[in-house]
Amino acid sequence: MPFVVLINPQIPPNTGNIARTCAATGTALHLVGPLGFEISDRYLKRAGLDYWPYVDLHYHESLSDFQAFHKQRGGRWIGFSASGRCSYVRCQFQNDDWLLFGTETAGLPPDVLKACEETVCIPMTQPGVRSLNLSVSAAIGLFEARRQLGYLG
């Protein structure tokens, strides 16, 4: 099953909502620091409600720590970005994919995007809207991957 990776998330409720989605789907959540909040932040816990015991949570202090962890596990990096190469629905997801999402304000760093095997976007029809909320984007990407891989049946 794919993994969700948040690189330098800044807003606790977004991370809490994503953690809740990961808990509901049995998806591992990887947080890559530095974070814009403390793991114990009350807003983070509030957004995740009482589902935190069900979250398969992994914390990596830095991108280099996460890269070393990923190297041992394998799998493709799929970067979600407004500048992604193709629509997320055209990506052929695999069981060992890592779905990478960046900060709420800047997205994924250029060096991370460059390291991704694939970059995907979530198309929007209104040109004045740059992006969706991070927790919405993560849910869209995760559920499409799960749909393609037969996890929704």
C-alpha cells in the first residue's frame, strides 16, 4: 500500500486531518522535519481527534534521514505539485509508492521534485486558484492510488 509523506508541514490541523485519513485507511504517515509545530500541539491532536492510536506514524528529523530510510525500503517517489508533469489520474500508482506533499505555502522543494520518479498535479479549472488545501490534496491522491490498486472494494 502506498505511503503518505509530508515534507516540512507547517499547519497542525492539516497534518491532523491527514493523520485521520491515514488512520481510516491503514496508511503509514511519514512526517519529515523540520515541522512548523510540535508533535504534541493541541491543534494537531484536535484535528486527528481520538484516532492517533490508529496512525502508523513515522517521524524523520530531516530530508536526509528520510532519504536514508527510503533507500532501505525502496519504491518510487511521486511528488504532488501544482507544476506536476501529469494529472494524478493518469499516474499508474504502485503498491510501494511514496506520495510526497510539501509545505502549505511553498509545496515541495525543487531538489525533492527533481528526485521524484513522477510528479503529478490535481487539475483545477479556475486559473486564479493556485492549489487545494494540503489535507484535501493528500486525500485525493491517496484515494486515487487506493482505487487503482483495488483497496476500495
